Amino acid sequence: MTNSPDLTDDELDRYARHIVLREIGGQGQMKLRAARVALVGMGGIGAPAALYLAAAGVGTLGLIDDDHVSLSNLQRQVLYATRDAGASKAESAATHLNDLNPYCDCRIHRLRLDEGNAAEVLGGYDLVIDGCDNFPTRLLVNRVCHGLKVPLISAAIGRFSGQLATFDGSPCYQCLVPEVPPDAETCERVGVVGALAGVMGTLAALEAVKWITGAGETLKGRLMIFDGLSFDSRIVRLAADPACPVCQQG
């Protein structure tokens, strides 16, 4: 890391391909360096997203996961290596990300978010990417982010399809998913093609870079749906639920 008010020579070289982009440039790169992004879940979405955010020069990454690396993760969670099996995901991720970019401050949160700790943990970040694997946590993260006024990028995968959306105000994630689906599928039960995690995790990282730098148009208030079997994708506009207890509570 560096506390210099300007990009160092090493950083200028490292981020040269960003700096020549009209949409990012030196000012955008400084915004990335100042940004604090939390990743909820260091699995199929979080692992590739973290790689590209660290490589992009995001100054602080919060790695939130209480799980350990298993061999079954390695089919899609390419941040980890076989030697990491059995180790903490958050700690292993920090080691690999610091190898990739020592300018990235990786903050390790070996915990599962709950009602008692979510606001304290997420309150230290400017942007949250949720790639967790269960709906109760997703709904909790949405409630906390809305209360803290922290923008939320939500990505999900299953089988051969993925979804990506950004929430900041209204509509919120609970407008899209009012309650935990009674027949919710999990990747463990129905499977997921490994490369899809890379696609959606990388798109989540791209969305974060755009949000931080102000480049282009984000997915705020919109949902992207990707079909990996047909390569079809579409974007639908989301509407606020008038009965939403999170973003429409008066």
C-alpha cells in the first residue's frame, strides 16, 4: 500500500491501461485506490470478482467468509489452489490477492454475517458486492446496505444462468425477492458450470469499477439475466414494490 497523494511510478505502470482510458484516467484510478469494497462470500462470485478488483487497484477489499476451501470449490473458485484445501477462504484469498497486487489492503472477516454484526462490518465500506449462496443472508445484506445507504451489487449463479443487479435506494433487492423462496435451489444440489462463476464474478467487478469511477451506465434499478447455454442476455427494469418493508417503509 501507499499513502502518497499521487500515483507512484509503479502504480502508473501497473494501471497504465486504465489511465489511458478516457472514461477512467488518472482521476478514476485515484478513486479506485480510495475505494473500500466489501465482498460478501468468497466463493464462486467473490473469488473472481476479488481478483479483478485487486488487479484494478481498489485500495481496500473486505473479504467476508467463515468457510474453508474444499476440493469441490476449485472447479469454479479459481482464486484458490489445491494446497489451500482446508484453509480459511478469507485468509487464503488475502494471501493470493496480495501476491497479485501488494497495493491492495485486504481486510479479513472470518465470520458469517448476522443481525448482530452486519451493520458494523458493512458500515466500513463504500460499496458491497453480494455473492453469497443463501437467500436469508442476501435479504439481510440488502436491509443493512439500505439502512447504511451503501450501494449493493448483487450477483447470483445456478446451473448455466446468472443474474446481476445494482441497488441504491429504491427499488431494493427485497422488491425483487420479497421473501426466501420455499423451493430455493443451491449449486450443491443442482450444480453449476464452473466458467459461469468467472463470467458473473467478473461482470460484478466491472460493475463495481464503473460505479466507483463513474464510467458508463450502471445497472442501478435494472437486472441483467445471462443464459450460458444460449449466450442470450437481457436487461429488465426493476420496479419498486409498494409493500416492500425495506425501501417503502414510509
